[in-house]
Amino acid sequence: MTISPMTVSPYLLSAIIFLIGQTTTAVWWANSISSDVDTLKRDSHDMSIIIDNLDVLSYRLEELEKMLQQVLDPEAR
């Protein structure tokens, strides 16, 4: 009885290398997407603060316009 050396099919080896490459690429891609989502969350929070500040500025500007209109409008006297 002789023991024959074990051979691996080139197709199987190619498939294994392909799957390892695909898995590595998928993990790298998912990591970059996760980083982008975190950046967008942070930017979204910053933008909401800016919008809130703009709302306050808009309200103050409207109040100033009303005051100026009362002061400059001849019919209001």
C-alpha cells in the first residue's frame, strides 16, 4: 500500500484566494462606509446647531425690522 501525495485542485485554490480577497475587500469597504456615516452624523449635528442659530437670528432680524418700521413709519405716530 502506497501513500499518494495530496494534491489540491488549482480551481479550488483559486476559489479560496478569490473568496479571501472578496472578504477582505468587503470588510475594508464596510469600515470606510461606517467612517463616512459617523462623519455625516457629526456634520448633521453641527448643521442642526447652525440652523437653530439662524432661526434665532431670523427672529431677531424680524423684531428689528418691526421696530424700525414703527420708528420710521409716519402713520404710526
